[in-house]
Amino acid sequence: MMYSDTYVKYESYLAEDFAIDTLFLQWVAEPSNTDICNFWQDFLLSHPHKNLEIEYAVFLATQRPVPLCKSEEQELWKAITSTLSKKPIL
């Protein structure tokens, strides 16, 4: 299947652009979707110079911040508040 018209959109993309693109995020979330998988495989075959951008974009798209537990959150806010309440030394 040829997607050359659609590829134009992605030729100038950086990893950060891919990581927020709907079609790209679908591919990351649904790697078993044959149509989307074929699109990105074909894109990479015709644009091998984008491999590192795609790899980094997958990394960006799959990173999830680790939530703090309640006590860690309270300690963090305590440290922030303490720091903000200190008067600067001039």
C-alpha cells in the first residue's frame, strides 16, 4: 500500500511531533492494528533516516510519570513551602 501523500506530513517531524500525533499514538497503543502498523513500517522503509526520531518518539509516548504516594506528596509540598517562605540572602 502506498501512502506517499501522507508521508509528506511526517517528513519534517521531530520525535516530539511524532509523540503527539494521533496516528503515531494509535500505532504505539495498538501495535496489532495491521493497517496502522503497515503504514509506519512502510514509512520507516522509505525514510530510514527517521528511525532514531521514531524510537525516541516511542520512548516519549510511553513514558508515564510515577505518581507519588500521599506521604511523599506531603513531604514535597512541605519542602516547596519551606523553600518559598525563606527570605533570600542579599
